[in-house]
Amino acid sequence: MIISKKTRGILWMLISVLGFTFMGIAVKYLPRIPTYEKVFFRNSVSFILSAFILYREKESIKVTKENVPFVFGRSFFGFVGMVANFYALEHLTMAEANMLNKLSPVFVTICACVFLKEKVDKKQIIGIILMLVAVVFVIKPSFSPEVIPSLVGLFSAVLAGFSYTIIRYLHGRVKSEINVFYFSLLSVICTFPLMMINFIKPNLFETFMLVAGIGFSAAMGQFGLTYAYTFAPASEVSIYNYVIIITSMLMDYILFSTIPDIFSFIGGFIIITTAIYLYLHNKKKQE
């Protein structure tokens, strides 16, 4: 049986969703472990795996001079966005944190329009407005400190938008594995001293959750995403990335006995339906 490239892309995207779902579960299961310690272990595994892949393929990690600022920018924005995402996962339900994180395509579109001079049509503008309306339902703006985790989650999506825009610019210039390598390397270097300031020695269960639950699951999510876009165009497979909102809701209820409130449900519904609307529009546009 021959599996088409599109089907392979979808399968890798679903593997990515599973990986990031497991990572979110592990992050919430370790309330005693500081955020920077979790981020360190998350990126240590990705760094080792990406280095191994590059070594096995005998690929040089050298980046041309003109691309160095962009590789650094992708790594820096990705790192800060990841720390913000972990903070949101720790203080919100998994579903709410992932709803906010999945707003990153909106900021990719805006950044690509501003910096890469890509054109945005009316239907895409409508999609952006609907996504921003969804933000209001998920965050529920107020002057209470309780809104801070939601704002941090939104901030992670903005930074992810910057990061993915740079990845789009680097497509064909720098290999995906090299981007992952430098992103992971920068994250490990930055988090190590911060982790040591308030290091908490994990017990056996916590060590397993840090290495396997966060590290390997995140690597599975990262590489699944990379290979999904390798086998099929983003316009064909990106929609399946939003399945994580549904899996997060299920895991929130099953493992943590929590569910998002009615406003977050409405926001999630708007995000998913708008994502489908934009997916169909972009697909028709390409055809």
C-alpha cells in the first residue's frame, strides 16, 4: 500500500499534536519544578536529537553570514515564546493555553504582510478579526491579576508569530534541522544559569516526567511538525494542528478534572471554525 505525501503529512501533524499534548500534561504534572528547569529539559532532548540527525547526515551547522541574524532571531523569539507558553500551561487549563498559542498564525499573517510584503485579501482580514474576537472570550479582559497568565499566553503566540515568520523567510536558505539545532542550543544556554539559581532536585518520577514527558514528547511534537511540512504544504496540513485544542480539553477533564468556562468554549469554537474557514479559503486561493 502506497501512502500519499499528503497523508504522511497529516499523520506527522497528528503525531506532533500527540507529542505537544503529552508535553502539556507533563508540564502541569510537575508543579514543584520551576519553569526554567522544565524548559531546560525540554530543549536538551531536542538539542541532542537534532545534533545526532545532523551528524548522521553529515550536515554542516555553518550558517551563511547574511542568515545568522535571522537564525538568531528565530531562536530568540522561539525561546522567549516557549517560556511564556510554559508559564501559561502552568497557570491556565491546557485547552486555554493551547487556544492562545494557536493564535500564532494570525500574527504570522500580520508579520508576513508587514515584513515580507505578502498580500492579505479581504477574507484573510475577516479571519484575523474573528481570531482577535476569540482572544477577548479566552482572556476575558479585566484589571484582576488573574488575567496575567492569559496575557502571557497571548504574548507567547505573538512571539511564535515572529519566529514562524522568520522560518518562512529562511525556507530554502537554512534547513529545518539546523533551525531546530540552534533554537535548542540557545534555549539550553539561556536556561541553564536561570535553572541553577532556583534548582530543585527532581525525584525519580519527576526526572522521568522531565526527560520523557517533556523532553521526548516535545521533540516528537517538534519533529512531527517539521516532517509534516516536509511531506505536504502548510495549506494542506496546518488545519490538523488545531486538533490539540480538542485533545487538551479531553485531557483537562480526564486527568485534572477541569474544563474551560463557557467564554473559553466560545473562544475555542471561534478559533477552530475560523481556522477551517481560512484553510478552505487558502486552499481555494492556491487552486
